[in-house]
Amino acid sequence: MAYRWETPASVWLEDENSGQFELAASEGLGRIDWSSHARGRVADFAHLLGASLPRACADNQGEGCEHSSIYPEGFSFCPTCGKPLARLAGTAQRQPDWWGPHADQLLPRHVPHGLPVTSLPLGDSLEERPAAPVVGRFDSAMPPPPNSQCIFIAAGYGFPEQRLLALAPGRGVLQYWDPLGELWHVLVPEEGTAELRFGAADYGWLPVTEPRRGEVGLVPTAQGLYRLWINPINETYRLESVLAAPMVAAPGAMRRQLACLVRGHAGVLVLSSLGADLAPGPQYECGALPLSGWSRPIGYDGQLCWLHADGQLLWRPGEAPRFLPWPGTWLPRLQFGGPTLSRDGRMWLIGHDGLSYCFLELGVPNPQREPIDGARLGFANLLFRRGHPVVDEPWSGEHVEDQNEDDSLVLPLLRSFNNNRAQPSGLVLRFHKYTGRAEEALADRVIARTTVEWIGRRNVILDEIARLSRPLECLPFVYANHLWLHHPDWNRIRGWNLEELT
Ligand SMILES: [Zn+2]
């Protein structure tokens, strides 16, 4: 026999003999498979759900109760012995969501969306550290997820406490971090669920602003666009179809309209639009365009722009999409970062016309070109020519503060947008004593010494890395009041403390 307890979100069963509680159902999660997963994860479940835990003796409240390892949400006392419990309901700090460096929802409109730009004020904490040339160290470490070619998302998914997910799209694997057990768990697809795998283009998902319990967001897969739900108790996930057509690029959002590039009949590229309520909108055949290799869409000036080695696809809600091939011999260097803005607000992309590097104006049929004398790495005005920042126009001369930086090469990873600052700040990698070509540094050459740096009001060297290769796989993310940096080759994710972010 078991007593049934109902809380606003859950149903719990209390064993009549032992006094042990188990979760029978919880809002949005359906039937719970408690016995196969509860072992070792009770603390994580309690925090995730905002349930109650017996107090440990260390609380100096006398002996803790041993009747149950967990109690329903809101319980203050053990119903068997009356001893006080630790109530977790309502105690979780509100933490900012992290949807990947390309999906910040809070950036103002005049900043391009879809680039690694965050609105979180990371500099406020990081600039408190000793300034360069002092070489710092990371404060915390986390093991990488078992499938380490992945991207990270930290959000609440409708639960009281935030959790970190790592999705490896190439293998279609979703991983869940239990911060109390300090373990990654691979979530299993529920029976009949479609595959998560997506490898046709740069990966990108769309967040939900007000998620229901377990709701993660909209994800592209090889079969279509799906709504992703997780059940962290059962360690499962499921996909709910939103658009059943093979996705060939990451979806984009503009003015409450969604746009998906899909493979249509006879292998033509089709842009399918969806309304704010995800109801199907107009579809446009784009013709025989590439079915792989697209960048994540960049949203700027009321239109979405997918970049490709062959050209750019532009879409403004309510209009037909336009494909503009690159002019003449000009080829983009997409690996250098991404679009950047001139002072008059036009968007530009770096490339090479066979003779020299130059910036090409984006989004217009007869683009202007601005030649430059060497590679420039970065995006969204966080731009470097070798070791020196480029301020003013993207093609302006670099700002030389220290001649010694001539023999280093800086690769921007994440810009932290701050309206109150004249110069962009952000996280970069600096390759020391590297005078080779930028293309080679970004490919698989091994770079002997790299520093991780914060460029801001003061420059801070956060850490040092020996023998780095494939630096473009360095992925920053923010979770649990830390800035983290992951690389699939490393055996730990490095983390730096941030003061409480709001
Ligand atoms: Zn008790």
C-alpha cells in the first residue's frame, strides 16, 4: 500500500511501511520511471523539481531524518517523524539562459543576430582580474560530455532550476549534466521518436521564450523541424514534428516569422516560412541551390541571410527569397569569423578576389568592395589584423598599441555587447609567435602557445594553452555563473567565475 500525495506539479507515493517517497508523475513529464533512475540522482531531482530533502546532520539541527531520501515539493517536515526538512522550492537563483553564442534573444536590433555575440555583461567580472601581462588560470573544471563534438544550452526548460544540455548533432546524441552528481547522462530517445541527427550545415536551434515543463526548443534534423522535449527524471527525450521536410540549414527567425531551408521535390531548395504560432506560411522554391554547407542565418536590418561558399540567400518576411552569387572571382573566408558592420550600418564579409583580401558589402545586388592588405579575423566589429584590434571601419588601419603583437595572431571567439562602451570587448585566442597564414592557423596546424584573453577596458590573460589545433572548435558558453571554454580535444572544460549575472 502507498499513500498518494498531490502537489501543484506532481503526484508522489509514500510507502506505508518504510515512509519512502517516490515520484509517480510530474507536470509535462508523464509517467515516471522512478526506480530505474532514482539511485544516485535524488539530489539532482530534488533541486530540479524544487522538492524537499532530509537535512544532513551537518546542519546542526540534530540528527537528520532517515525515512525517505526525498520529499514532495513544499514539505517542511517528515510526515513520519516530524523532523524538519530542507525545502528547495523557491530557493533557486534566477540565472540567465544560454542558447549558444548565436542565439542571444536580448541583443538590440542594430547588432546582427546569429553571430557569437552575447548581451551578458561578462566584462564586469573578468576585468576585475589581474591585467595582462599576468597569466591567469581557470578557476573550475568540468568533464567534457562523452560525445564532445557538441554545442551547449543552459536553461530552465520550465523547471525551477537551470540545467546544462550538450547536443552532439553529428551523432544525434543529447547529453544532460547532473551538477550535483557531477556526471553527464546520455538521454535516450523515447520509443518512436525521430532522430536528432543533423549534419548538412552549421547547427543552430531556436529557443522558446516561455517553455512548458521539459520543453527545450526547436531543432533542425535531417527529417524536419522538431520541438524537443526532455524528461530528465527518466533520462529520455522526444521530438514533436513541426515541419516534416528535410532541413538543409539552421532555421532562422525574423519579426516573429520562422524560416526553414528544406530539400523540396526534385532536389530544389525551398524556403518554408512559419508564423509565430508555427502555422505554415508561404513556401518559396529557390531553384537548384546547394543542399548543404550553409551558415547559420544572420538576422539584420529586417532580413535573414544564410551564407555559403557560392553566395548568399536573403529573405525578408512577406517577400520571396533572393539568392545572390558572389561576384566575379571573389570567394568568402567564412572561417575568419563572420559579417561585420561599417560605421554607416552596412554589413560586410571578408573574402579574397584572387589578388588580395577584401571586404564585400552584403545583402545588395551590386556590392561595394573595400580591398585590404591582409587577413582580418572576427565578426560584429570585434575584429583583429594579426595581434592588433581594428577599430573604426573594418578596412581601416589596425590600432597598434604594442609592436610586439605583430608576431601574434588573434582569433575572436565571443563578443560581449555593451551599449556603454566605445570599443567592442570579448573573448579571444592569441596565437603567439605565429607569422604564418591565418588559413593554416585555423586548419589543423598545431600552435605551440596560445593564450585565452579577455579584451575590454583592461586586457586580461585568462589562461594559457599548449599545442592547440583546430582553434575554431573552441566553444565558449555561460552556465552556473561561470564562463566556460570547451574544445573536443581537451579532457576538461575550463571555467572562470563570474559574479552573479542578472
Ligand atoms: Zn522522518
